Amino acid sequence: KFNFHGVTVNPGQLEIIFSEKNKIKLGKKELGIIYYLANNPGVIISRGSLIHAVWGPHADTRSRSVDQYITKIRLLFEKHAEGLGCVRTLHGIGYWYEPASEAKAAKKSRRA
């Protein structure tokens, strides 16, 4: 098990646990993407490296599949948590997972 943006991810059960009563099954690709992002905080992740890590080294890096999976993961967090603003799309480059930016944003909104 590991933590990602305030929720528990259980790879052994292919599930994400938003609360004790709110456990959602994940596909292997979604799980792989979340795992890769969680293990690379603050690092710009190219689409190609994410595709190779999740789909394998022979995958087509021009595929738009990764974008569709990222959208699916974002929608899951919007529905069951507070969104996923900590994962940014860097157009033409890839993605950036910065959990600290979420903490800073939450701190600022509490002061306002």
C-alpha cells in the first residue's frame, strides 16, 4: 500500500481507498500511472517515459492513451476527493506531480 494525494492505494487489491466505505477498483494502467507519479514527485515526466514505465518499452509513445487514463484518474479524484490539482499537464512535454504545491494552495486558501 502507498499514499497518493491523501488516499491509500492498494496495488495488491487493485483499489484506491478514499474512505473505509469508498473503495474503487482500478485497472492496471491507472494503478501504474498513479504509482509512477507517486514515485516521481517534483520531476517532469515525459509522456514517453510514463508510457514506457506503464505499457512497456515497446509501446507506441505517440499513443494518446496515457492522456485518456490521466483524464480518467482526474475525474475519479474530482468525484471522490478534492480533485487532483497536484498533477499538471505540461503540453508537448508530459506531466508533473507536485504534492507540495497542493499543500501551499490549501494554506493560501485558508488564509483568504
